[in-house]
Amino acid sequence: MHSNASEAPAYQTPAPLSADAHDALKIVVVGGFGVGKTTMVGAVSEIRPLSTEEVMTEAGVGIDDPSSVRSKTTTTAAFDFGRITITEDKILYLFGAPGQERFWFLWDQLFAGSLGAVVLADPRRLEDSWYAVDRLEAHGMPFVVAINRFEPGPGLAALREALSLPDEVPLVECDARSRHDCKTVLISLVRHLNDLYALSPAREGTP
């Protein structure tokens, strides 16, 4: 397992999008409150991410439960947005969904047009990820689960069983602060999508 060392993203002024960029791909990052979705989008984005982080106020008392993330002072009120250039003609757009239950109504709008999703999970609070997994399965959207490993804990086999994940759903570990780890998570999702597409009857020309 990698070290949990932080990698602060060094944002540079990005070059304008290529005139050949015509293929926009969209991926959504979902998960429970305070699992690291905003951190993941910020770590992997090539541009300074657009964030709707707001300071948590008394308005959330009795609605949000910050007891398991007491150091958290801000919350995503709409979504986070980042960008990754894959090739001259392919651009990947990342949308981080808000984790609080009162913002779940936004998820369907973020799912629209998405190729797939990453479920970011805190192994200390797996129950916070159950809704995201169930919602994606009901939506029929391909996804991978990324365990944001904060400390030593149960292995992936035990976590897969706890999440009731089918064998075909990729389960990986990451540090949401690490650009390298976040890229690896996205690569695992792209490979999963390629595998599903290759197995599609439409791809094989069957009815």
C-alpha cells in the first residue's frame, strides 16, 4: 500500500482547449459526506477546480451529521468541477456530487450524460456509501468503488463483502490527495467501461 503522503496540486495556467477538442467525456464522483470527493477532484484536475464549498453554519444543525468528520468546516453545496485533457480531441470533465442527504436531489442532474461514476468511500464509515452504490445500480450506471484509505484497516475482500459489491465491480484503494492515485482510479473506471462496452451485444452486432 502506498504511503498516505499528500501531493499538493501545482496548478498552472492551462493552455486553451485545442480546436480539435470535440469529444467531451463526463464522470461523476459520489459518496458520503466528508469522504474526500472535493479533494479528489482538486487533486487530479489540470485546472484550478470550480468548487461550491461553503462554510458550514447553524443552518445545517440537525440536518447534516459532522460528528465523524469534526475537522470539516466547509461543505459542497452544489458540485465540484475539474478538467483533464486526455488527447487533443478528448477532454474529461469531472463532477463531484454533494454528499449530504439534503442535496441528493441534484444527483440525477449530475448523472445526465455521464459515462460512469466513482464511488469514493471511507472504510471507517462504509455505511455512508451504501446509498451511492444503490443509487448507481438503480440508475444502471457503471461505476468503480475507491477506498480512500486513511489508516490501516480491513482488506479489500472484507470491504467488498461489507458493501455487497459484485465481483465485476472494480474495488481499488487510493489516497484522495494524491494525483497519481486519483488518475489510477479514473483509469480503472475507463478500463471497466471498455470491458463493458466490449461485452455489449450491440458491440457484437447481436440483437
